[in-house]
Amino acid sequence: MPAGAARRHRRRTPTSWVRGGGLSTLVFLLPVLVVFAVFSWGPIGRTVIMSFQETNLVTAPVFVGWQNFADVLADPLLLTAVRNTLYFAFLALLFGYPVPLIAAVLMSEARHRKGLFAALAYLPVVVPPVVAVLLWKFFYDASPNGVFNTIVGWVGAGPFGWLQDPSTAMPALVLEATWAGAGGTVIIYLAALTSVAPELYDAAEMDGATIWRKIWHITLPQLRGILFITLILQIIGTAQVFLEPYLFTGGGPANATVTVLLLIYRYAFANSLGGDYGMATALSLMLAVVLALFSALYFRLTRGWSS
């Protein structure tokens, strides 16, 4: 066996590990490990334990095994929450996913004031979420004098009960969520577009390619990896939607906007003395497992496409 191979196969001993810098590496990693243990792994472990307990954080917890999971699956509102969450995710992907890409491409084609356009696109992100929801609730005023009802009234439509009608409540939430969150994705796409070689666009222009052909044959293929990452991030984010249903409608009207995270909130804070934290943590773990399995499957299926 060659000398190099012999050294690679030589058994590591504690002494050689220390001499190789292992101890100093561990010392530098120790603060990070402690922080993760206290603020990440510890709460996760506590969540797993609570999911098998009947507890409201007031009285002593009682171990109930898998009963919390059975109670969650037997809750008739769970199916409604899952269906509403999928509906929100579908609308958010249908309208919210292409909007940042289109905006970023149009900004990149602008000859002047790209920085101004990028700042304006990112502006909704810096608005506090509660302030944004209150602003949009004013826009969604159901009276004929409401902002949106006034606009649609110009064409002879309305007035609409945007948040009071089960058929329009969820699309109204998606519209605000798209406005509030698109700016961050626009900045990501703009940064990715700077890595596309300008020579590719110059060659396409010499061949007489239109802007749409350049986007289809150059921009999108160059952004393929970023597009797959932002897609999975948006799917995970929309599956955990809570702020908009909670602040806009509280899950109404007629449970039309109850989502999985809002249902978890209801389990945990059903009354002032503490809700059923066992069911809340059980549903939280179920959601985490579903998202983890979906993410693993997604990355496995798209592993060859994103390269």
C-alpha cells in the first residue's frame, strides 16, 4: 500500500486528534453549540415531549401517548384548515410567484433609475406587517366609499365585501401578502441577473431576438437554480401563513380563512387560562414532518433540473 494511502487509513487516536487542532476547533464551536442547544434543539425537544402530553402550562402535564395526534386528526376543522392553506398556497404561487420575476426582469431592462425602481419595489418589505394589514383593511372597507370599492365603482361594479365574503376573503389576503413580500424576492432576482453575461444579450440582439425571446432563452435558463430555491421557499412560507388570516379576518368569515397555523394558535390559546398545548404541538409536528418530506422529495426531483 502506498505511503499516502497508509496515512489515510491510519487510525485516529485522541492524541492525534488534539494535535491536529480538534480541541481548538471544539472550543471555537462550543458557544455556537450552546446557543443552538438552548434556543433551537431544546425547544424542539420540548415540543416533541409536549405533543405526547395533555398540558395547558398551568396544571401539571399528563402523559397521554398518541391521543393528541388522534384528537387533531378527528377535528373536523382540520380538513377545512388544510384545504384553506392549500388554496392560499395555490393562489400565492399562481399570482405571487411570477410577479417578482416579471418586475425584476423589467427593472433590469430599464436604462435609467434602476436603483429607484428597486427601492420602490422593496419599500413594502420595510413596512411593519401590522401596519400593512391595518392599511389594507382600510382599503378593503366594504362600504361604497372604501378605496377598492370606489375604484371598481368607476367601471360600474361593486361594492364588494372583500373580507366579509367567503368567496373573496382568501384572494384578498393573497393580494396583500403578495404586495408585502414580493420586494425581497425582486432584490434576489435582480442580484442574480447581474451574473448573467451581457454578451449573451448582445449576441441575441444581433440575431434579432425580441425581449421575450431573450427572457425565455437566456434569462430564465440562467436563473433556473434561483427559481427552484425561491419556489420551495414560497411553498414552505405559504404553508405556514398565519399573520394575514389572524389580523384580517381571525379565520372568518365562516372559517373561510382558517389555516393550519391559525388552528394551532387556536389550540394553544383557546382561553385565558391556557389552551391545549398538547394538540397544538402535535399539529405543529405533523406540519413540520409534512414540509420536511415534501422538501426532501422536491429537492430529489429537481436535483438534475436546477444544475
